[in-house]
Amino acid sequence: MIKKRLLLTMLLFAVFATMAFSRDNDKLVDILKNEINRNFAVLKEQPVPAYYIACRAQDVRGYEILTSFGSTIYSIPFGRRMYNLDVRVGDYVMDNTKELKDSPNGRSQSSRGLSMVQDDNEQALRSELWRITDETYKNAVKQFENVKANVAVKVASEDKSNDFSQELRETYIEPPLKQLKDIGFNPEEWSGKMKKYSGVFSSNKNIYDSRAQMSVELTRRYFVDTEGAEIAENKYVFRINITASTTADDGMSLPLYKSYFASDIKDLPSDEQIMADVAELSHMISALRKAPVAETYTGPALMTAEAAGVFFHEIFGHRVEGARLKQENDAQTFKKKIGEQVLPTDISVIFDPALKKYKGIPLNGSYIFDDEGVRGQKVEVVKNGILKSFLMSRTPIDGFPKSNGHGRAVIQLSNVTRQSNMIIESKAPKTIKQMRAMLVDQIKAENKDYGYLFDKVSGGFTTTGRYMPNAFNVAPLIVYRIYADGRPDELVRGVDLIGTPLSIFSQVSACGDDHGTFNGMCGAESGSIPVACVSPTLFIKTIETQRKSKSQNQPPILDRPTRIVKNTSETK
């Protein structure tokens, strides 16, 4: 078994070594550009002509370490190379990507993502691109025939905009991607740290599962198209994720996590800081097992800055993504509200993919060019509470014919409009003490015993379609009752925050003078992409909660061993 693992590691290092770049030998841009232009020259002359071809590629190398309860599960390098080919037929007004009305699939996927040969063998790369371009074109023609038939028999679309926008194309080639050895990453050193972090949980018998994971990703992104774009952009990502979970006596699963993100290894927190955070995580897990289960509730609440970031991302961010506002089956919550007040007059919401840090904190949703070859732009979506704009990809909507660089996707899927770095700002912030006083005053005004403080949330989901209630569900992890009579705050568990978007935003009443950053991954139609949200603490006059679902299975009968023993008489 050891020999097999050693062989696997050696093979991975071999793949790793073949993926070196320099400005002189990084030929991929030229290879991709020349081949799609060669194919385009033929396909644009066909009876159903192609009018656009794009190819994006990703060369990723990295290292991943996973430990549990102080032991290493694996510590390995990895590497992969993939590409995505997009072929469009028809024209900018109507093409094969138009939404098929009454179809469960909606808008067609125009592109296809596949693995790519690991080196720059020009003949092999061109042969692969030729074969997939031919297949993708034929599929696009079939899609276009379905589109034309659908348009002929269905009612006219409410949105009269084109299917694809024409944009400025740029040439942008960054220097070679760095090697692992050049970025200050030492696998042995970090493996030791990850074991130490997860080892903190070993002495806590309440914790049934734990993980300390570090991933390092060095990515070179390529984009070329038949309109003339040529892009090679680098991204460096360092992530640490600490997770632990337990099960309460009533069967409720109780997970907690702490995560860290940086684009430079020097920006990761100190060893002392992470160890302190892990110790606090372990303590909180034990406290949650003893916490009472919360009842359903409507009333006032505070939402800490980090939790508010997730809240805004899920409930607001997805509803200003332009591409979904074009879909006939989308609820289009804000499409007709440009120029109207949608948030309190002191709040502004900005998206800025070019922003790498906010007040010194690295942001996960940063990039220079999106996945459609458009430079990412700062977009002031809400100014002083008034809705001003939407996030746009190259899928136009009425009144917004151009992209602002928010077309994004994982390499395997077609692009749609997605979020980047969201920044929520207030021109009339309150201190946290003032916010807490506002909460208590509102509790008393409603003759309630307590309100809620949502301290940490794990994420959530939202529905934006018309086929079911347009609602959201955010999953809090750490929640406190704040009592009006001055009793100590009480930790509770089993809370889900629910509601509908317009009603909850009408209840946002004040912002704090602090800020917290949510750096995470957002899953939607085009896959799981990196995003960030910076928000202050929020005071919300009325929220609604429901009880969280839980398993009916009993927790483990046997205690988890908490330390290594020499014989059965010493077992703990």
C-alpha cells in the first residue's frame, strides 16, 4: 500500500513538473487562437453559419493537505488542464442560446468543457480542438433549429434585447505563472500545522468528526475568441478550512467551521491566531450540544457583519444578476425597479471584481477579466437605497445592452451573469452599542421577551423562479437570544432564517460601523465560483425563523476515544 501511494505521489509530481511556463514557451494563446480562427473561416461559410467562437482554458497546479484529529489523511500535489469551447450560430440578435420557452432546460448550453492534453504539443492540441469544434458546431445548429421553432409557436418575449452583446476586445498577457517553490509554500511545514490544528479537537469527546484542510491553487486562465480577444491571467489562492461537527442527543447535526483566504501566503493569519480560533471552535461545539432548541419566531434581530454578508449575497445578489432577469420563468424581482428605493436611503451596494482587498482583508471574488473576455468593472447597483444598475454578462437585457464584466463559470459550463466582490456601505452607521440598544427597544415595543443575534451562518439558498414561492432560507450556525430584561445572552440551536426578499429588505433599519468579510464559493447554473461580500452588522426590525430539520437517528452509543492508550485498562 505504501509503495502504491509513493508511486501515485511520484506520478503527480511528474504531471506537476510538465506544467511549467515562461513567456517564451507559453504557446497556448497562439495555438488556441490560430485553431479557432482556422475553423471559424470554414464554419462561417456554412448554410447555418457560425458567427462566433471562443475558447477558454485553465491550467491549474496546486497542493492539498487534509488532516483529522491530528493525523494526515493525505498530502499531495495536483494538476489539471481543461478547456471550454463556445460556438454560436445565428447572429447577435438571435442565436442558439436563446431561452426555449416551456422547456425545463431553459437557456441552452452553447459551450462544452473538457480535459486538455497536459503539454503544449501543438498537433495534439489542434487535433483535439478541431474535433470538439466540429461536434459543438453541429450541436449548435440543432439548438438553433429548436430555437427558431420555439420562437415561431410561442408568444413573443417580454424582453426584446439581443441574445449576445458586442464588446471591446483586449489583448492582456500576464507574466509566467509562479512555481510552488517560488511562493513560500513548504508542504512539510504546512502538513505539520494542519495536524496541529485538527489535533486540538482530539481531546474533545463531543466532537465526532473534524477536518483541517489547506489548498494552494495556482491558476493560469486563458481566453481567445474570433472577435480578437487574447488573455492570459494568473490567480493565486490559499485557503484553510477548519471544520468540526457533533450530534446532539435529539439527533440534530451541529457543524461549525472557520475558514481563511488569501491571494498571498503572507496574508494568512498567524499560527497563534488560528490555534486560538480552533480552540474557540472546539468550545462552541460543546456549548451547542447543551443549548436549547429555538422555537419559531417573528420579531427584531441583529445580524453580525459576516452573517450579513452571506444574507446579502443570497437574498439580494442573485436577484441583480442580469442574465436571469431575461428568463421568462424568473420572478424578476428587481427588473422593473430601476430608479426606485429598494433599501434604506443610507445604504449603497457596489460590486467590484478589480478590488483585491478591502481594508486589508483579501477578497475571493477578484479578477481582471471575466470568463467572456470582458474586463471586470465596478458597478454601483444601489446608491443611497435607489436601484441603479444590474450585474451584466454578454447576455443583454432591456435597458442594459452591454456587459460590465460579470460573465462567469467553472471551466466545464457555459457562462452566465454571476456576482464578484459585493461591498455594502452605509453613510449613517451606528455603533454596535447603539445597534444593540435599538434591538432591545424594539423588543420592548413589541412586548416580547427576547430578540435574536445571528452571529455566524453557513450559507443558504434562494429561489428566484416563478414556478415556486420566491423565498430564501439561510442556515445560521451560532444564534443567541438577547433578552429585554438584561439577562445574559443565551445560545440556542436549531434555527433556520426564512422569508421573502422584498419583505425582509423593507425591514432592514440600520447598519453598524464595523465590517466583516465573507469569502466563499457560490453555486448556481454555471457552477461553484469564488465570491466575496463585505457587510456591516445589520439591525432588522422583523425576521422570521423556523425550526431546523434534524435526523431521527440516535447519536453514537460509544464514546469516541480521546487519546492513544497502551492497554485496555487505560482507555479513555
